[in-house]
Amino acid sequence: MVLYLPDNAQTGDMIRFTELSGNLTYNTSLVIRAQGLGTKVQGDSTGTTLGLAGSTPYASGEMIVQTPTAG
């Protein structure tokens, strides 16, 4: 599942995601992506190709969660 962060979030805002089903594993991922170009997520402004139809990485930061019941 791919979720996108709000495009108007500011430094200091708190955005929470909680995975309650316990279905995340090494091959079932929750991908949280920033909108815009080069927006950093946890200090990284480059994404992966997960869920994209090509070989070009996502053009902004992302966080991949694979821990069951993570919050």
C-alpha cells in the first residue's frame, strides 16, 4: 500500500500512521511518500521504484514500513 503525506505539512507537524492488522512483513510493505520534488523524509529525498511501472525512482523521500502493528 502506498500512502502520500499531505503536501502542505510543515516542519514540526505530527502525522501518524498505525498499522493495526499485523499484515506487514518483508514482502508486504507500507510505503509512505512525500509529495513534491526532492522533499525529504527522515533526511532522504530519494525514493524507490516500489509500486511504479518503470525503473525511475520516486522523485521525493519515502519511508517503507514492514513491521507488523507499527505506529
